[in-house]
Amino acid sequence: MVNGWEVDERWAAPGRLEPVRRFLNTWELRAAGRDVVDRLPELATAPRSWQRLLTEVPLPAPDEIRELQELRAALRRTVDQPPVTEQILASWFERHPIVARVARNHSSSPVIRLEAADTRACDHLLADVAAAINDKTWTRLRACLDCRLVFFDRSRNRSRRWCGMYAGSNGRSCGSIAKVQRWRDRHN
């Protein structure tokens, strides 16, 4: 549990995409009433919680919170509507350039590593997004159709639509709820 919400490894993304997924989930819908809760401001004022949740992303400066909220909204739109990813991200990459560096991997062959050009949190998150786009894991991020939680789709055919079928510690079973609703609609 980090700062009041659970970090569940079932939804975890591989490598550098995991901090981005966690960042996207600093925004949540409350089940009752569908109120939006923005946890980013409280998280950004708690350095230890920030570092536990968003490893390798520097603590944002107070003037960066608004920009992080805008970035989160833009990235959530790309997860919700994948065809518009390029249009949404182009302006962000112009404002926060990514640096490509040559590095060696385990087999001693050179690889390109995408890194932040600046030390700000937005730059680091965008470098992780660029790396995920480059290694083709970005398209596996999904937002649950019910609770809007962002998760990594590990299904073979990349078709998962809900965060889970069974109620976890948060009490939600979004897939089961949707299937029961569809069944009721068909039989009424």
C-alpha cells in the first residue's frame, strides 16, 4: 500500500513502462458516485511515497504539478483511444525532447537507450513512454472499461478489457460486473 492505495502486481507493466502505468493510476474513480480523485498533488508532497511508487522519476517541483496533471490526462487519452497516440504525443515530445544514447547490452552489441534530456519528472516519464513505444509494449496498456484503472494486458491476443474478473482487495470485479450486466440486458 502506497499513500492510501494499493500497488497490485497483477497489473504491472514490464521495465520502464511500470512507472508510467503507476503514474497514470494516480487518478482514480471512486466506485460510489464515480467521483474522480486526483492523488498526484498529495503524492508529490510526500517524497518517500513518490519514490516508492514512481521509482527513477524525480520528485516534481511545485510548479510542475499542473503540467504532470496535463501529461497524465494526455497519456490516459492515448491509452483510451490508441489511434490518436501520435497526435497527442507529438506536442509533448516537442516540449520535452528525448535524447538517444548508444549503450552496450549483455551481448556487447550496441543498443539505443532513450533518456530524458532534463531532470524534470515530465521528461523522465516521456522518456519511458518513448522507450515503451519503441519496444512495442505501449499498445498493451489498457484502461479498464469500468473503473478506468490502467493495467498491462498480458493476454495472448491483446484483448483484455477489464482490470479483473474477480474481486480483489479493492472489492471490484469489473469484468464480472460487465458480463452480468450484459446477461441481464439480453434476458430482459
